[in-house]
Amino acid sequence: MSFEKDFPRLVQFFGAYFPDADFEDLTDEEIVSEYVSKHKKYDNYQKIIQLIKDIEKLINNIDYYWEEVGDEANRYFENSQDALKWLNMIKKELEK
């Protein structure tokens, strides 16, 4: 299994939005809110929906990918449950 092949949209999303958050002093919720606002502004709901579907698929396979999620999003997770909690929060924010 390859995280990059299986979840290319999530690789792009995590890599583009989360690594610099510490420097910008943004919370993860604020990052997702900015992403959603940007795509709603251009009526690009399909990207948000696809991202939610990808996160749901990832949640179901988190035991295989939790370390890669941390690497791509520049986050530290002690285990798959930590990553799962974080992904559920991201999903919830995307669904707002």
C-alpha cells in the first residue's frame, strides 16, 4: 500500500495546508475553515466532498497509514488512535 497512490488528494491537502501552520500561528480548525471558505467562494463543493470521502476511506484504513498522515501533515501522533482522533476533527470541520 502506498499513501501517495491511494490518497493523492489528501497528500496534496495535508502538504499544502498544514506544514506552515505553526509559523502562521493557526489552529488546525482555522486551516480547514480557510480551505472550506476558499472552495465555497468559487462554488467548488466537489473538492470538499471528495476530500471528505478520502478521509472516510483513510479512517477505515488508519492502522496502515497513521505514520504517513503525521509525516504529510507535519503532525506527531503517538499511535493510530491519535491520528484517528485528528482525522475525525478534520472531517468534522470539512463538513461544516
